Amino acid sequence: MSANGKDDTVRHRLISGAQAVVAQRWSRRIVFAAACVAAMASGAYLALDQLDRSYPPPLPANLTVSTEVLDRDGELLRAFSTLDGRWRLKTEVENVDPDFIRMLVAYEDKRFYEHPGIDLWAIGRAALQLVGNGRIVSGGSTLSMQVARLIEPRERRSFGSKVRQMLRAIQIERRLSKQEILERYLTLAPYGGNLEGVRAAALAYFGKEPKRLTVAEAAMLVALPQLPERRRPDRNPVDAQAARERVLNRMVSAGILAEGEVQRASREPIPVLRRPLPALAAHLADKALTSDPSAFNHTLTIRKRVQQGLETVAQDAARKLGPKLSVAMVMADARTGEILGEVGSADFFDSARSGWIDMTRISRSPGSTLKPFIYGLAFEQGMVAQETMIEDRPADFGGYRPRNFDMTYQGDVTVRQALQLSLNVPAVRLLDAIGPSRMVARFRQVGITLDLPDSRPAGLAIGLGGAGITLRDLVQLYTGLANGGKVNPLRDGTEATQPTGGATILDTNATWQVGDMLAGVKPPQGAMARGIAYKTGTSYGYRDAWSVGYDGRYVLGVWVGRADGGSVPGLSGYVSAAPILFDGFARSGLPAIALPSPPPGIFRNKQEELPVTLARFATDEAGLVVAKASEPAPHIIFPPDGARLALNDSLAGAQPLVLKLQGGRAPFRWLANGKPLESVRRRQTTWLPDTAGFSTLTVIDAAGRAASIKVFVE
């Protein structure tokens, strides 16, 4: 034998001898530990009662976990890290993919549901493998022992710390159910960096809740806690993939997965980026946290899908609009007052746009967005109809001389055109006749107070933006237009007490008339028609651009501008805010609800059908009649509403029925089932039914106000 051969033989014997020494040392330790545990389990079990009383495990009733803000359906909107900077989301077994649970138990502790905290068979197997292989092949830790280590971390690995971990595992098993132990593990297991628990890991690595994991994703999350830093997929994707493959192969031998399923899972790519945890509805989440700092769960009225859509729209729009400009949006359900989406700024974390400022709650000039309520009050008081002519010419109202946005005038226009073109002079003419204080009082009636300059009495300028209002309050006003006149207080889930009741801002007739006109406003260029009624507004000095719209149920308000109130040349409601409004509706994910049909007896009169008092609107100073708000509306007194009318067997031979009314202003127009009766313009007329069954009788007075009843002809 050569000298080199002798050296190799000696080296081999030395290595084998060293491995044998290490194996014997570890085998003695593990066998001794197993013997100790076996002795305790069989001969000293009663001593655990004394151990529990003297040295109880640190098991708080509630783990310190990340605070969560949830949407109306329980989906995560935003999470806050713990005080020590950990992302630790509370996890329950039912919220995790069952396949993950099966794989975890099979890989980490296959006798989890049978043993009392320690698995003697696993410890014995580990000792034999160590002796046979000269190295540690598998450990003997149970999930209960791992929970013990997670709640009471050891300073260093030693025989004593291992025994203590076993004792703690037995104590934990005596105090918690198997499901509770699993949930502690699922919440506390390390997944690299400051991620703890399978929920935080699933969201960070896969962008999903652990209830929707694929087989490959579940296998990777089973493998990570053993060596969380070495196997982090965002830093060590090769190690992460190798660990995932080991778990998948073990599942085949355990009979949990088929070979074909493992092959498909192995082809899935490893995520190489760590995603940020959800941070939706950031401003509202902060408000929820402030309102109840001690709570770990806050549920908002927000719908996650809607919120995601609106935030994406706001961010995209802000990038196109330019630096320093921000976007705020509020979407509400008009029937309930619940806020479904709220965006306080284009980007909460963008300091250049002052993103931390919640612009939905900042009072700004609303431009022309209050004009629909001026027209609604005019309809309600019988002053105008949609086809009433009104002047758009220079006018002086006690020294106040309003001008149109484009500095031009249209001359004579219909009321419908005046609102759709957002002409200023006609709106001020109507507000002057109504009285600004009346409109302000109506706003207060539904819980909205305008921010008037220097607390002065309301003047005519409030119709053109001469008062402050927040986006939330503006949306609340518009819920009345979308809800037949009834305004429900907005709520988002952070309120200390639930707002109750609602109030009426306009009657049903006026509400429909306004909505019918706003529905005819042309959509902005490039926007897809959606069947919404909407209004835009631009504040003085191009500081704020607004757009508020609604369909048959949902209201969306948009504000665009600078948080510092700076002027933005070229900013306008129609050009800057209206496209965001239409995009917001389209990407909200909400179904399109048709605008309401006209109430019974209400329709849009043609200009030639208007009574003389509604043909043209003018003030008394011009010598023309203006409908007075003090006049009572018409009311049919006979027959009474819901009456059953017994006529002769043959309708052809029946006597006509007398119809009578009170109130209103002559002349009157009578309709039966939508068809005009003979040219009768008095308070009393006759009607001969042409068919049996239900019929609707309607009367319209000279002010355009209507009354209807239903009768049944037998």
C-alpha cells in the first residue's frame, strides 16, 4: 500500500471514529431524554398537578396580535404591526386551507391528535436514526413542543431546555384543546423577517388569505418555519424551492398527495418578492384605530372590492393630473347611508401630495354642485317646470352680479338647459326667488351645515360656491336625490353611536324632475355612458374641481385639487373630475341600478302644454306672475284614494263619476291612467271608466304640482 493510501485509510478511520463519538453522544442524550419523559409519563404523572400550580406556562388568554381593520364582509382592509414591529395576524383553523392543515400535521407531527404533548415514538426514532447515520436525520419535536418554544423562547439549545420544552408541551396540552394549540402555532410560527403566522406569510408572499392556497403554496408555508431566514423565498428562492419539494415528496409517501398533483405543484414558480400587507382605506382605518385604541378588530361599512377599485382610479388619475394634485372620493348606498368606499387622498404615503390629509373631511368651496337643490326647491314650490323659459343675461341682485364660467350668456333658455349647462345667472334668479335662508334651512334639516364666511347670513353666492362643505356632506345631500328625497345620515362603522332616522330634503316630484334633467348631461369625452345623473362644479380661482353623480341606488362624489388650497390653472369639474366619476362607477364593481321611473302622474310637459304662469319665469318686478310657495298643493278629495266604485253591470250604460279637488292653482289638467280627459280646467269634472279594475286618476295644477289616487272599478 502506498503512503497516500495509508493516509486515506487513517483519515477515514479518524472521521468514522469522530462521527461515531458524535452519534453516541447525541444518542445518549436523546435516549436519556426519552427515558426521562417516559418515566414522568408513566410514574410521575400526578406531579404535573403540582408543576402546573407552581410553574404555569405563560399562556395569555389573548395573544398580542396585529390590529386589523376589516370590511363589511370580514375581509382585511388594513393591518397594523405590533408594538415590537411584528406582523402577527390572528389565525383560526377554519380560515386556513384544510389541505395546509393536513400537510402540516403529516410533516411536523403525524401523531398530533393522539399524543399528550410529546411523541415518544418520534423521539425513539430520532435516536435510532442518529445512531445509524451518525447525524441528526429527523427531530422529535411535536407541534405542542414548538408552541412551547414560540411562547417561551430558549436562549440556547441544551439538554435542559429540551426537557423544559417537553414539560411545557404537556402543560399546554392539559390547558388547551388540539384546535387551540394549532391556532397558536398558526399565529406564532416564524416565516422570515418580521412575519409571524401563516396569514401574514400568505399575504406577504402570495397576496392572498391562507384559505385559498394552492398545493405548492401550502407546501412552501409548511417548510418555512423550520429555517425561516434560510428559506425565505424573497431572499433565498433556491433553498425555498428545495424545502418545498421535500414537503411535497413527503406528502406522496404519506398518501396525502398523488404523484401527478406533486408534479404540477413543482412547476409553480417560487415568489421572489415580498408584498406589503393590505393598506386599504388608510384614513378611515386610522380613524377607526383612534376611536377605539384597545380593540384588535374594527369592522367598517366599506366593501373591499369597491375600495380597491376607487383607490386604483384615484392613483391613476393623480398621476395623469400632475404633481401636488390629489383626489378624494366617497361612494355611499343612498338607501342605507352606508359608505362603501372612501378615498381620502390619491396616496396616503405620498408627502408631495400631502397624502396624509383626509380631503373627504375638509371644507372647500363646492362650486356649482349645490345648484340641483336650488332647482329642486323651485320645482317643489311650483315656480318652474323643466321647459319653463328663464333668462340668462347680465343681472344685478342688490350689487351682486353673477357671471357664467365662460363669461358668456345664452339669452333665453329652458330651465332644463340652464341646469344642464350649469348657467350661473338663472340659478341665482331662482335662488333669489326661493330665498337663500330657505335652502340653508333645508340643508340643516337633513343634518348638513354649510360653512359660511365669517358666520354671516347666507347670501345668493352660496348657489355658486360661496360657502364651504365637505365631500362627505355633499355626498350625503345627493343621497336624497337618489333616494326619492329622503336623506339617510352617512356612516362608516367608526361612529360611537349609530345615526338614526333620516329627513326629507325635497319631495318626490321635485327629486325626480332634478334627476331627469341631470341624467341628460352629456358624459365627459371618452367616458362610457352608464345611465347616471351627475353634476360638476369648479370653485373660484380653479382651486377645487367636483363631480357628484348617482344611479338608482349608489352615489359617488369626487374632489380634485391641492390639499394646500393652491390654484391650479385649467382645473375644472367637467374636464378634471367628471372622467374620474365615470371611471369610479365603472371600476367599483357595483351593479348599475336604473334611475327611478317618474312618480304616478308626473311627467315632463312640453313647452306648449305649460300653463301661462309656467311658460316663463320672471320676478314680480318685471310684472309677471311667480308661483307663491304659500299656495297649497292640489289634493283630490273625491273619490278617496283606494275607493272601490260599484258601477252598472254594463260600463257603457254607467253614469259618469264626479271628480273633485281642493287646493292648487287653476287651470287644472285631469288624467285617467295617463290619458288626458276632455279639456276641463275646473276643480270639478266627470269621468266615465272604460274598463273594470284598478285606475289611476291624476290632476296637475298651473304650478306643475300633481296629485294622484288609485281606485278600483267593479
